[in-house]
Amino acid sequence: MSRPFIRNHQYNLIKNQVLHLQRACNNGADSKVIEAVQHSAQSKILESFTELDESQKNLIEGLEPLRKSEEFQKYLQSLEPFLEEFSTTTNKQIMKLFPKVKKLKVPDLNAIDFRKISYLGWVDIGTNKMFIVYHLDGKLVGVAGRYTPSNKGICFLCNGITDVALFSAITKSKPANASPDYYKAIGHYICTDSHECNKRISNVGTLEKFIQDVLY
């Protein structure tokens, strides 16, 4: 049996592609159209993985013969045992990421299904700050920034239309000749509810780029 290898954002992408194919089938599309949608879905799914062994590839390619709603659901359920957990994170590890934050309020880690998150995010309403914890290049990193609620908009991370807030973080990098009081902030609109954001995010490229711009 293959080890867990499907990250949360990859599973979300698979669900999105399955939904596209299911709609084509349910709407009575021509067989050639269904085959084209199926081929496109399969290609996008495989492209989201950098490396797959033969058994993993066979599991992913189980999408090909599916045509009925119950078959699509069984396919998604068959993938759940292979969801890879967000690496073990403890309160102590999180506290070390934000040494300048006094009385840091860490979320209840026992209440989180770590198989179903791409990043750990939470808001401290009392200080109007948002926190993001992520595994970047094998290292646990954290970004903190100002949290300014807004109206509905498009989330920078998941592209969902939902309640968003402007998350503004100060970068650590400075030009060589910068003055001591120099600072630069980077801001993006992000879901106010990271739980819902993690349900939708299907690509972590923008998240990783944002973290790199802030930390490096």
C-alpha cells in the first residue's frame, strides 16, 4: 500500500476537476466532449504532482472510467487514506516563530485535521493581527501581519469570493543603503476564515511566493 502522498491543495484540485467531469456527464454532453474534459482533468491532476511512483499514478488515474455520480464519490473517498498531513506542529514550535509577540494566542491544535490544511492560519482579534504558519522548503516558518477586515472580495490564496481582510506584513529584506527606519509592507486580501480557505486552495505557489517576499 502506498504511503500518504496527496497534499491538501492537490486533493482540492482533484475535487475541482472531478466536479467539472461530473457536470459534463450529468448534463448529457457528447461522448467526445466528455473524453476531452476527462483528458484535461487527468492532465491537470497529474501536473500538480512532481513525482509519482507506479502505484500512486495508477490510483490517480482511476478517474478515467468514471461516469456516474456515485462513482465520482467513491473515487474521491478512495483517495482520502492517502492524504498527507501538514507536518506535526506543536505550540512550542509556533511560539518560537513569533518571539516578539507577547501572549501569543495559538489555536487549538487538537481540533485541527492536519490532513486537510495547506497552511495554519488564525486571527487575534484583540491585536488585529493575522498569523500564518507554513512548511517552506522543509522548514517551519511563520508570518505575522496587520489584519484589516474588508467587504467580500477575491482571496489571494484560494481565489474564492468570500469575506476577506487585508493582510499586511512587513518584509525583512532591506536595500543595502536603506536607513535604519526603513520598512516595506506587502499586503494582500485573504480569507477571514482560514478553515474555509484551506478547503478551496488548490495551488500553494502564491502562498509560497508571498512568504518568501516577506521573510527573504
